[in-house]
Amino acid sequence: MSYRVLSREVTIPLTTSFVMLAVWEILVHTGMLRAAFFPAPTNIAHTLFSLALSGELWLHIATTLGRLIASFLMAVIPGTALGLSMGWWLGWRMAADPLVRLLFPIPSIAFFPVVIFYLGLSEWGLLLTAAITPFLLIAVQAAAAVEAIERTLLEAGRNYGASGRRLFTRVILPAALPYLFIGYRLALGVGFIVTVAVEMIAAKHGLGGFLWHSWQILRIEEMYVGLVLIGLLGIVVTYGLEALADRLMPWQVDLLRSKGQR
Amino acid sequence: MAALTKIEIRDVEHVYQSDFATVAALASVSLTVGDGEFVALLGPSGCGKSSLLRIVAELLRPTAGSVQIFPSSSLGQPGNGRPKTALVFQEYALFPWRTVLDNVAFPLEMRGMPRHEGLTRAGTVLERVGLQPFARAYPHQLSGGMRQRVGIARALAAEPEVLLMDEPFGALDAQTRTVLQEELLRVWESERKTVLYVTHSIDEAVYLADRIVLLSARPGRIKAEYLVDLPRPRHMEMRGWNSYTKLSLDIWNALRDEVETAMVSEKP
């Protein structure tokens, strides 16, 4: 990739962001947007910095990030195991399919009342709610990943001496990995949405809780700060997963990034 | 020609269940391949030649009959872990997550060779087929012809008793195919490994093989055998020889009926 293309990749998004913020700022200052509803970006930034300096914000960010990672792990490990089993053994697939099909279309947040009925309004209840749909999503994707493995790759693995566990670790798993990661990315997105939603309903800490609280006491600038931070955190975790994918799959660089160059 | 028997295929039948019907792919095939012999399996599409190869590779279990491969006494001591077969695929079937070197080292790794020794040996094989500069590349960075070179290198590194090739150059353009045929001839003529080679190209079969086994349309059975008495080493000019042309025509005349039959028979 040339230096020119790289620099364009940076300059175009920077320019559009700056222009949008500038227009917003001007509209507020000329009175065309009411500051009570749409505080100026500079005001939001100011609030953001003072809250960051007071230290309060970091607790919310760390709480949400921690919940996101914990619920994601709760989804990834069993989801991958179940999905790979479903993809490899027809029996597993037939056994698990009805349950997965039934639960999959239910929005994750709808499980919340049921979960807290059993677990109480606890941290575990929050995490479990945020993990259910990502778990199902990962399982479905992992099953599809195994089914998508080219038959000849398995034949090559067998013919060249891999069987049993080594066939799994040396052929099936690496062959499925790119598709698994596509599922992980989707699951991370869903998990993030549900985590924030559950925080709005039921948590004092975390960015969702912060956002909800700001609205209730009508601190509009803080509400926007919450939105901005949720957006930024989303970008950061997505980027983290992409970086992990690049690291684990050097033969598949940019798997999760679409470039729109054709 | 060859005195020792390397592969013995006895009364092999293969019947499988497709979504719609029971398909008889192979009907009682018996074939003996001598040590160091290059045998081409030729037949219309769907005649079961690939199935036969996979049965020899122990990737498919025959419905009836048996395949035996006799280990050589000269090349290695028993129990040294040399595999019976190594298969070269039409679609290359390289592991995309492994570099060229790691792909070639895969069979050595699987038989428990220490990693360092495996990589050294794989490197030697790469050098022999001129792939050393691409050792660190990934398969997707290579052209089809280069990928199949890697596929062949992987099979050679495995040091199998028998080399199995399933239309290895079928997916390549004509020029690349010719170049790789030449290369395969050079390697084979220096090693004289036993080869079972599936193809649907008469020209390729005549050019490469010692003996050509013609299979009938499904269910495949051996219809005819031809000895290719062109001298070794083979070279391009032989394609213009009268005996080359005559043999190719003979085979085509025998094959044509089978191709017609295969075309009108139902798809499984």
C-alpha cells in the first residue's frame, strides 16, 4: 500500500469529522440549534475533561469494559465449544439445533427479567444477560465454520498423518478460525449493546448507568459525554479484536476490516 | 517390467449413497502396480478414478475388496514412520495458515519428527524443487502453478511408499501444466517412486506414464491397459513421434464410447 493511499485514509475521515463538529458548533452559537437540547461540542468536551479529571469517569469506563470482557468470555468459550461440536458431529447438531433456533431470535435484553428472577439483581445477572445472545451467535457461526472447511483440507490432514486430537488442533481449528472470528466480532457488537442496555436498567456504575443517571437529573452535557464515551469504547474494543485477529492469523490480515477498494 | 509388486488392488468395489440414489462408483477393480512404476488411471468424468485413489490413500473404505501396499526393504527400515501414501490434490489443498516451509514440513511433524529436523528436511526438499525463495510465503501469495509445486514438495517430503496424484495439473493453464509435467518427469526419473496418477488427459497419460489403465464409465471397471514404450527420459519432441500419436489415437478410440456413456448417464 502506498504512502498516498495511507494518508488519504487518515485525511478524509478527519476532515469530515471536523466539518461536522464545526457545523454543529456554529449552529448552536447562532441559535439555530437550542443549546439546552444540543449542547455545543466544545461544551461537551469541557464537561468530559472536568469529569475525567475528577476521576469519576474512569470508574464507569472500567466497569463497562470489565463487564463487556467478562460476558464476552462467558459467551466465547462455551459458544465455540458447542458450535464446533455441532459442526463436527451430526448428533450434537440435531440435539442442539431446536434450542438454538428457539432462543436465537429473542433479543438478549428480554432474558433479563428471567435471569434476575433466578440470580437476583446481581452482577452475575447482568453478565449472564449480556452473554446469552453472543453465546448463541458464536455457536451458530462456529458450526457453520466447521461445515465450511474444504473437504480436501481434511483429506490432506488425514493423508499426511493427522488424526483425532491432532486433526482437530492442527487442521480443523486453524481452518475454522477466520470464520470463528467473524462470529466473535458480531457477538462483541451485540454484547456491547446489551451490556449498556442492562446497565441503563439496573446498574449505578458503568457507562450505561452514568448515561441514564444524567438524563434523570437532566445534565444534558453529561448525557452526551456518556454517548461519546460509549462510542469510543466500542471503537476501542472492536479495534482490539481486530488486532488480536491479525496477530493470530497472519495469513488473513484485514479479515475483519472492509476496505471498499475495488 | 518391475519385478516387485508395490500396490495390489484386489476386487475393489465402491458403492455410496447419494441424496437421491445408491451409486455404484467402482465395480470390481483389480490392479497390480510394480515397484517404481508410473501408472496413469484414465477415464471419463465420474468413472470413480478419484474414488479409487482415495481408497488406496485410505481416505475411503471400499465396499468390498482390499488394497495392499508393500513397504520397500531397500529404502528404509520398518517402523521409521514413512507413510504408505502421499496424495497430491487437484485443488492443491495446502494449509492456508501455514507458510510454504511449514506446509512441506507438516507430514514430518505429524510423524513425530523433532521440529528443527523437520524444517531442515523440508528446506532440502524446497531447494530441490526450486521453492527455497518462497519458504516464508503463504499459499495465497502464490500462483496456482507455484502452489502445486508446494503440493508436490509436501508429498515428496513425506517420503511415501507410493505417490498418489489426483489430476494434479487439472486446474492449471496449459502452459503452466506443460512446465510442471516436465518438472515432474525430471523428479520422477531421478527417484523412480511408484506413482498412481489420475488424469482425464490422454496426452498427459501418454507423456508421463509407463502404463495406462483405462476405466469405463460408471460403475468404473478396467476396460483396457496400454504399455507406453517410449524411452526415458521423456522429452517434448516425443509428442511428435508416430508411436506417440498412434497410441493416443488408440486410447481415444477406446475412451470415446465411455465418454458418450458417461455423458448420457444420470448425475448421481
